[in-house]
Amino acid sequence: MATPLLSIQEKRIILTRDKGILKYAAVTHGYWLRNDEAKEQVKEVVQRFQLQHIFRPFTRCSCCNGLLQQIESTLLQARLPIDTLLFFNVFKECKSCRKLYWQGSHYDHICEWIEDLKAN
Ligand SMILES: [Zn+2]
């Protein structure tokens, strides 16, 4: 098993289901996730570290964690289908990997999930 060097160097809290990682002497901050399912893990972490009031949804890329910035639809004509450009008004692009985001069919569902996380 490799030592989680990046997490140690950056003094991050290691979230893991692998208790072995937490036994390294170099790991000073770690948390063993009790749940197996991803959504339940998020809920568990939010509650454990009391993160309910510091959410900044839709500001980071879900692929690379890069910052998102708003981008004009006129700049996206070669990258998105015309129906998407006509139907939606707000577009964001990841500054790191250039992934595009808009308030599609999942948006309302994600907002409800975030509100539920904040309430618990
Ligand atoms: Zn990205």
C-alpha cells in the first residue's frame, strides 16, 4: 500500500474506508467512513465536520475540482448542440479541464439534495 503523501504534505483530512491508511504515523488527520454508499458518505462527512453552512454549490468542477467561471453561450457554438444553447441561459466552464456545465435536468435534483444536507 502506498503512503498517502499528498494528503500528508498538504495537511488534509484523509477520508477513507481503509483503516490501514489511518494507522500510518504520518497521518495526523483522518476519518474512517462508516457508510459504503457515496451519497451517504457525503452526508456522514457533512455532519461529522459540521459543513452545513459552508456549501458553495456549483463553484467547482465535479471532474477535477477546478474553479468554474461563467462563459457566454456565443463562445460555445462549436462545443454544444444548438438545442442546448437555445434552451439554457447560463453556462459555466472549468478553468482547469474546460468541462462545460449548465442547469440541465439534474440541477433541481442536486439543489434539493444540497438543501437536505444543509438541514441535517
Ligand atoms: Zn475540471
